[in-house]
Amino acid sequence: MFKERRRFARDVVFIPLKINWPQKEHKVTSTKNYSYGGVLIDNPFDDVPEVGTKVTLQLTELIEGHEAPLLPAQVTRVCAAEIAVELLIDHSDTE
């Protein structure tokens, strides 16, 4: 039987966001799911970033009249259709 190895439970949610991949212009895409550990997004690029590539994510909606903060992330898994990223945020107080 398959044993689930995920550290955090995933929630399905579709949120529009911008992804910025260095040396590429930012693209608008959507999340597929998220957890405390990361986000799975639709790949908006013609090619895919390599595992380990640093990117930033940003919600497209204004928050209290201001742009949302940039969230640093690192690519952990890729395929033509999806990019999985780990959020580079300290989660020590959530465990």
C-alpha cells in the first residue's frame, strides 16, 4: 500500500497569483493546492524551471489597498503542466 510521505496536509484552492522566475518576465497563473510547506501551481511558462530555482510568488489582488507581499519560494518538482514550490518561510511556530 502507498504510504503518504507529505509533511503537511494539502488543501485544494484556486487563487490567481504572479510568479517571477529570474531572467523571465512575471506570469499570472493559478494555484492548484497549497499547504504550510508549499504551493502547486499551473505552469504558465513555455518551458519549466529546474528544481532548486528560486522564484517569487505574489497574489494578484490588492490587500487593504496595497500590493500583496512577495513570497520567496524554491522549485521542488516540475512537469510541463505544474510547478511545485516550497515557500521559503520559517514555519517553526506552526508545528
